Amino acid sequence: MSSKKNFLNFETFLTLKKKYSRILNVSEQEEIDFLLTSWLNSLMRYATIKIDVSAYLSVLTLILASIRSLFDDAIHACSESQCRDFREQSLVDVLKYMHSLLGLSDVPEKLDAILILMEEELHRLLGDDGSVSLVKHPLMVLEKDIIGDLIQKTLNSRSRKQLAAHFTNAITIKRLIDREDLLSYLVSRKSIIQEDQMSSSSCKERSLQFLDPFAGSGRLLMAVGFSDSLNTVIESSISHGVNLHFKAIELYPLSAMGCYLNLLLIKVRLLADVRSSFRDHGLKVRITVRQGDAFDFFASNLIKDDHIKIRSLDHFLSSYQARKSFLPFIFGEHDLVIMNPPYTRYGMLEPSYRDRLKKMFVNEEKLFDSHAGLHVYSLFLGEKFLREGGMLLAVLPASLLHARYAWKLKRHYLQHYQVVMFCAFSSSKAFSDDSEFREIILLMRKDGRTTRTKFVIIDPNSNFHQVVQENVASSSELSQHWNWLTFFMDENTYRLFKAISRSRYIITTAQLGTHRLVRGFEMYGPEFFFIPNKYWNLLDITRDKVIITPTESAEKVTSQHFSFQLQELELPRAVFRPSLRKPGLYSSQITPIIKHWVFMPRNDYVQLDGVKEYIEWGRLLDLPAIKNFGLDWPTHIYRQVSTKKPVGRVFTPDKISLSSHGTLVHYLDESTLSSKNFYVFVPTREWFGHPNLVDLEKLLAAWMSSTLFVFLNLSQRREVGGSLGRLQIIDYIHNPLLLDISSFYAQSEKNERIKDEIASILTVFDEFRMQRLEPLSRQLNHPLRAELDDHFVNLLRQQGVILTDSEEIVESVQRMLRDLVSRDH
């Protein structure tokens, strides 16, 4: 089949649409026309499978539109015969079109199943007698967002990432809305506010307004529209004469169309349940969907009016004429803004796009830095939509609770909002389909300052999303903590965390004094700069030479560009230094044997025999270093090492999987280098060469090998995904994680008990660091680890730090590890 034959063009679609337009009112017809103008063409840009999917999606949309039409016909009390006739005619139209367009014999199996499913949906809706069952129909259940599921499946991975098309688990949001009695609060507040406004403006329509500016297929608004608590809102709305208005903005045209159809189901449900009450009181359920970028939509309006000198979005909105172009999305008038915004990093945005964001949010610039993602700007946009007393509910990356970019933002919310709740899953990292990030839900009220905030953990595997844990933190506690993820701990774990972390002997790297934490060097091509690698084996090392021999991969690369056969090379020993390469190579031992050498010549070495040939061969690999540094690419590691000096004995991996890695620290007897995959504790100038430096570093490494440090690390780490996580330098700077080694050594000179305890720690550590270790998740009962823990507990007790036995620490770590590992899949 040719793609031309398969393509469902815009005109053909409109022809079919007209068959159903007779039961659409004028405003709804305008909405559909607005959405249809761009969604078909976008399919070719984003779809990952053949063009016939576009046709199927189009037909699926028509089927859903016909379902909506049937709902509407039922609401308007059409006769059973009319419903039956419409059912039959719609099926005939759709099936005939499918046959003529594709021929059912050519339809892929999975797509054919979709059509059969939708045909069954229609029959189930009407039944043999032509009666309409609104309550039992699967599309009335949130788990059945057929449109959203299909949209996500048809996007290729690149487009899905570009569009952030990871739609939310709406059931969770629905449970939270019901649990917090959110909507009842809003409608009670709305009636008071609107009564004040009505005294001065009798013509103003009173509406409870719900908005999702990043709507996807509309799941979050469906969670609102199908929540149990909306039933009480309906009665309050009727008694106060308040309409309901569901609004959405969505970038991807097909998602916008699907969102509109899904929101129609909300209207159907509300009008079907209380149609007489709403009709008797002249009340409305309105739906408004706009296709486009929520930021571009407003930015374009900013530029459109040449008579306004734009200084900021707030300044622009002060113009009544400008405000009119925003209707019905007026800032400061929405009761609930609910969103799962894109998390795109700031550096990945187009420069022109970043400039527009800065112009729009110039007043908020002091609240974020260049590391903030698009979700931070989304929060600012959401704030502007909210009225006083309104609520914002957002699905966000968990980094908001511990990242540097969010520190000022969190303080802003503590000062100006009621931060009602943060919510996380217990055994799943995300609330969005196939999300790569650990996510949390934020609920806050634009009404005064925070007093107390709930940190709630929900079990996603229970039928009713049961709350398995709930902690409450005061605003003073929140203001004192860098990492708010710690408030998700259970009560016993948090008590233990406070006992350890609040000791004056547990400090940050900013307080350490003896060392500074430095990231290792960046390679920009490890298969060239490290020996051995994919292309070269290490044959021999002498006092003056390093002899390498090519692998088959190197010879294959060479044969494509040169006529000669590649031979072994002799390079000067002076251009190589031993170095840690990547954590996976040393995962089972604290003190590993380093078998990798880093190639780091100075400028005066690049023309030497062997070095010149090796560099010339390396040009064939098209390394990122060549693109980044031009002619100086072979020497860039030497320049980094000369400047950063990432040389030391104590190293911690940048990123660790607790289910596969056996240690959080590496200690080497000789100072060495490390790649960017490690942080190295570099002695400060005043301590460099100190006679006790080796013992100080060994004591630091012993502390980082103890279960006490594992406990503090797990409490404050950044979760990448389940057991995979990390601590960054900024976390070590702000979080108390390290033992005050210099203080204990100073006291050991006067206190024999402390001196003996330190000696015992170093003795046990020397044995422990040479062991082959299982992954941490299976290693906590190692006898040498237990002995090391006991000595550290005794050492801290002698300084008045009140701790229970080390067994309690081990039990807490085991619980945390179980939770993390459960989120691996």
C-alpha cells in the first residue's frame, strides 16, 4: 500500500466530522475546529510506526466523538430508537471508511484489536435494547484512558522525551483529592470570595475554575472530575450558583484532541448525574482546551501589543486590553491549578526560548539559578494563574526537595504559601508512565505561610493507595534542613538520624578543614585516554616505557583509513599515571588493585616517538575531546590535573547501585588520580605533608566504610532510580555526613580511651578493606563491619553522643535498602 492511499487527510476527516456536528453546540464546535487545525500534520512528525496508525488514531477519535455524542443524546433525552439508529449509523460509517482506506486484511494485528475493542465499547454502551449505561461504561473509569495509552505508544522515544509525554497515574491524584477533601474546601472558599465580588459586579459569572497548563491527555483534570469529593462540590455549587469550568493547555495536538474528548466525559458524568439540578438553576459545565505551548502562548501575546513596553509578565497583565487576549485563561482567577509539567533541563532549552522565559519571569529570577529545569518555570506560571486561597497540585521530580536550584524556591513557599503536603510512592519511583525520575507530589495553598507540612508515603500496590506512613514537619524544621527527603523517613529512622546528624562531631566538608572534595578529571573519550581499553592492551611496563599492543578493534579502525598494519607501540612512562577509571571495576573491595593508566602528555611530549603515532591513530575515533579542544585535545587531561589536582587516597564514587556495589568509599595506600566518576578527598595546604595525614585519611575512609555512614548516605542521597543514587559535592557541603577526624585525633593525644578506640578502628579497617565484599544490600551482617560499627558507636559515646546499639542502625539501613531495591523495577 502506498502512504498516499493510507493518509487520512484533513478534508476527509472534516467530512466525517460533519456527520456528527448536528448534536454539537456552537461553542463545542468551535473548540473542535480549533484543535483539528494542526493535529493531523503533527502525526507524521512524531509517530514511530507506519502511516496507517494516523488513520487508526483518527478513526479512534471519531469513535470516541460518537460515544460522546451518544452520551449527549442521552442527556437530552433522545428516544431509544434514535439512539439505536445513531449507534448503527456511526458503526457503519466508521467500518466502511476503515475498509475503503486500508482494507481490514492489511491492518496490523494490534491495531485491528483496537478497532474491535472500540466497537465493543459502543455495543456495551448502548446494549441490545438501545438503553444507555453511563455508570458502567469503561470509559467512565479512570483506568481506561484509552486515548492517552494509545498516544504514548505511537510516539517514538525521541519525540516522547521531547514532548515529555509521560502521562500521570490519575488514580493516585484522585485518591489524594478525596483524602484531602480538596474540592470541598475550594468551593466553600469560592462562595465567600464570589459573594464579595458580586456586591460590586452583578454580571460576573461565578465559576469554580480548574486548570492544567500541561494537560497531556487530560488525566489530572479527569482525576478532579471523577473524584468522589466532587459530588459534595456539585451540591455546594448548586446552592451557591457556582458553575464548573475545566480548562487545559497542551502542546502536542493529538494529545490536545484526546484531552478534549476525555474532558467531555467529565461533562457527561456531571450533567448525567445532576442534569435536572444544573438545568433548573441555569448552571453550566464548561470545557476549554487550547493547543500550544503554555509558555509560548503567553509569550506571543506579550509581543503582540506594540503599544505596551514589556518589562515583565506582571506589568503586561496590568493592561486590561492585554488581559482580554488571555481569556478565558486570566491570571489570578483559578481555584485549582493541577499539573505534571515537563522537567526539561535549562541547558537543553533553545537560547531564544530561555530568553523568553527570563522576560516572563524577571520578578522570580532571584528564586532560581541556571540549574533549574522547566518545571520550576512551570510552578511560577501556575502561581500566576492562582487566585488567593487557590490550590496548586503538581507532580515534580524529587530533586525539588534536595537540589541547590530549589533552596530559595522552597524558602519562598515557606514564607508565602501553606505547603500542605508532599507525597511519594513506597515501592515505585514515579507517578508518571515510564518516567526516568523519582517523583513527588506537591500540594500547596496560596493563602498565608506554612505552619506544618505533611510528608505522606503511599503504597501503589494496594487497591486504595493506602497511606503507609505520614510525618509532619514544622516550618522551622523545614527551614533548617537542606534535604527535605529526610522527612519521608519513618519515625524510628528519623529519630536515629537526628541523634547522629545533630552531633557536633558529625560535620560537612565545609567544616572538615583537613580536606576538600574535588571531582576527578573528565576524559571526553575514555577508550583513548585510558590503557587498557577497547582498542589497546597493556603488554608491559618498565621503568621508562609503557608497551601497548592493538586489539582487533584497533586494527579494524586502522584498516579502514591506512594501508599499513598496526603494530605494538612503546610510549614514555612519563605520559602515564595510574588512575581509577569507573566504579564498576572496584565494586567488591575498599582497597582495589589499580590496573588502569591514564594517558596525559604535556605539550612537549606530543611529538615524541610512540606518543605521536598513538595520537595520530586516536584521531580516527572522532573523540569528543577533538571537538571540544581542537589542536590541544591530547593534553586536556594534563591541564585538568595541573589545575584541579584530583590526587588523593580517599575516593567516593559519584554514582552507586546499592544492589551491586559493595562499598561507598575506596582507600588507596598510595596517592593516585581518578576520573570524573569519583570524588577525591584532597588534603588542604596546611595538612599536606602532615605526619598524621595517612592515619587521618584512613580514619575518614573507615568512617565512610561503617554502617553509620551508610545510614547518613541513604538518608540524604539523590535517588536516580531505586538502589541507584548519588551524593554531589553540594550535598557534602551542606549535609552532616563526615566524622570530625581532626578533632578526635587532637583529643586522642590527651585521652587514652579515645586513642585506643581509634587504634582499634584502624586495625579492623585494615583487615576489612582487603576483603572481597558482597553488594551492600547483602553485606550488612559482615563480622568486620559489625566490629567497626561498635567501635565508632563507642567513640561517639565517649563524646556524649547518645546512640543505641549498632544493631538498630543496621536494622534501619536494611529497611531503607529494601525500599530502594523494591523501586529498581
